[in-house]
Amino acid sequence: MTSESQLIHHANQLYEKGWMAGTSGNLSVRTEDGFRITPSGKHKGELSVADLVLLPSSGVLPSDSPHRPSAEISLHQTIYRNCPDARAVYHVHTVEATVVSEWARAGSLELPPLEMLKGFGWRGGDPLPVFPVFSNHADVRDIAADLESFFRRKREFLLPGFLIRLHGLTVWGDSPAAAFKHVELFDFLFRFMVLSRTVSS
Ligand SMILES: CSCCC(=O)C(=O)COP(=O)(O)O
Ligand SMILES: [Zn+2]
């Protein structure tokens, strides 16, 4: 299976879970010649490999591209540029990610110290990793600029994801399967956070 067909397989699974409802979300995979990303505004439950748009390594979109790339392509570009190991970037809109994005203080969200965090390589006992939440600027390039500044502040341990306030979750991984797993792990954490507050209120 090529990474492009894995992406399509995952798009269908994420759609079925309700995490890319309607036209929401966008996915990309790194390829030898750049990266391929889902088209903008297309229903995410009906994608095929032929719909994917190539952004060549030059960063210049071919003028004969049949589809417009995701409007959030600058976020994918920023991740691939700053994370050399990233081979897939997945962005989803889950209800719980949107709810907890409102709980951030000073641009970051406190995650619960759950065993699940070890799925990201965090070792229990270490300080809890920072989980950034960026403002949902109207121009996505402004969100990408905030992400770029975040990457420039080097840290011991970097979680492979971030939230955009009242918008959604973006993750990356060293393979499409890893990116998919990261979406699932974050979803578990966010559902735990929402349920804990509901139970204790
Ligand atoms: C109803 S989705 C609004 C746009 C968005 O947030 C998204 O994830 C999808 O945008 P794209 O351009 O990638 O289709
Ligand atoms: Zn989005």
C-alpha cells in the first residue's frame, strides 16, 4: 500500500468516526517529490488518491493542478519544515478537541498525567509536556507563524500535535499509521478530560 492510499484509507476511517465530518479536516503525506495533501472543500468521506494535490519540494504549486489544495496547507508546510521525521500530518475536527481548546491558559492546555501519554514516548515522572493551543486567526498563515515561533523554542520533549482554539486538532507522525495513532491517543485524552469535568460537576 502506498502512503497515498493509506491516507485515503485513514480519511475514510476518520470520516466514519465523525472526526472529519462534511468537508472538515485535511490530511497529507510526505513523498519523494514534496508532499500530497487533500483538496480544499471536498467532502472528506469521498476522497480518492486522484484528488490529492502535490506540493512539490520547491513549494510552488503547479499551475495545472486540477484541485485547490487544503486552505490549511501552510500548517502542513510548517510541520514538515520543522520536523524532519514527520511523514504524515493529519488535521481533524473532533467535538472534544474543540471543547477542551477553550480550557487553555496562556496558550497551553494542561493534559492529565495518564498512562496514554506514554504512547507519545513520554516517560511517567518527567514533567508533563507542554501542549500548545493557538488562536484561530482568520488568515491560516498567521496560525502557521505562531506554530513556527513555537517550534523555534526548543524543548526536551515535543508532543506531536497541537490544538487551534474552537477549531480542531493537528498531529504528525513518522508514518501515516503513526499519525492515525496520535489522533486516537489525543482523542482519548480529550474525552477523558471532558468526562472527568462532567462527572465532577
Ligand atoms: C467546515 S471545515 C472549515 C475549514 C477547515 O477547518 C478544514 O479543516 C477544512 O479545510 P480544507 O480547505 O482542507 O477543506
Ligand atoms: Zn480545520
